[in-house]
Amino acid sequence: MLTVHKLIPQGRGLAPVLVRRAAHVALDWDTRQKSRFDATDSAGRHLGVFLPRGQVVRGGDVLVAEDGSLIRVDAAPQPVLVVRTCAEHGAPVDLLRAAYHLGNRHVPLELKPDHLKLEPDHVLAEMLRAMHLVVHEEHAPFEPEAGAYAATGHGHAHAASAATHGHGHAHGHVHGPGCGHDHGHGQGHGHDH
């Protein structure tokens, strides 16, 4: 068994060619939130992973084995519920409302501009459908938000990344072409377009 004690978030500082050539291992979310687990990489090596408690492994991270070899982590496709607004009479705020209610329940949640992802739960699926959202079961990688988990230094990069892409800048915000935002209204943003 090859022992792994170190993780490099998103392979930062490593030459991209090394990461591309590295063996890889596909792990579902349930495994990636554990600090100790066994896995088998693409080279057929049995890995014993022992990370600091509370460290969450993300797709794109690189594990470093005791012999110095690198193993790239891929977020394995798994059953998920994908939640979207109703195309006929939905509005983007419907997804925000859903994220708010799911967040209040501390549900691990992946946030995208046009959909949410969560682990299968028929009670939550029914709640979301009652909110006039469209809920489909799919098989896809699952990368929930880092904020609800232990602050390990690993999550800070994700939080900072999210902040730079958000609209929370003090100087106002910019909409790109094709953003789907109605630029004709003059309310709700506190500044003129």
C-alpha cells in the first residue's frame, strides 16, 4: 500500500505537465470529505490516504504519496439532484430561494449560475418541486460549496474565487454580453446603468 499524507490544493505550484501525466483517482463526494480512506489509482496502486482531520479533497487536487509520486483527484460522477428554474414561469430568484431554504437545512449544495446540485433526497426533491422548480436525477460530479465545512486553508481559495466572480464589489458590478440580465430596469442595484 502506498501511503499519502499530503495534498496540494488544485496542484498549485506544480508544473501542469506533471499533473497531466500523474496517475489519477476518481472519488465521490462521500469519500472526498473524509480525511482517511483507501482508494486505487489509475496505475493500479492501492492508496492509504491519511490527511489532517477536516481536510476536504476537491476535484483537481493532487495527492502526494510517501514515495513522492503524484495522484490527481477527479470528482467521480455520482447520483445527484439537479435543480433548475421552470422554463415557462420561473425566475432566477427561485433558485436563490431554494438555495436559502437548503442552506438553512445545512444541505451540501453545489451552486451554478443556472442550477443547483445536491445529493438525492426525496423529501427535499418534493419540497423543491412544490416551489415550482424542476428537479432531475442525474449522474454527475458533485462539488458542494466549501463554506459549510471546516476552514482548512484549502477552502479559502474557493471562497476567494467565488467572491471575485460575484457581484459584491464595492464599486458596483459589471454585466457581460449575453448575461441575460435585463439592463432596462432602473431599480434594485442602487446605481444607474
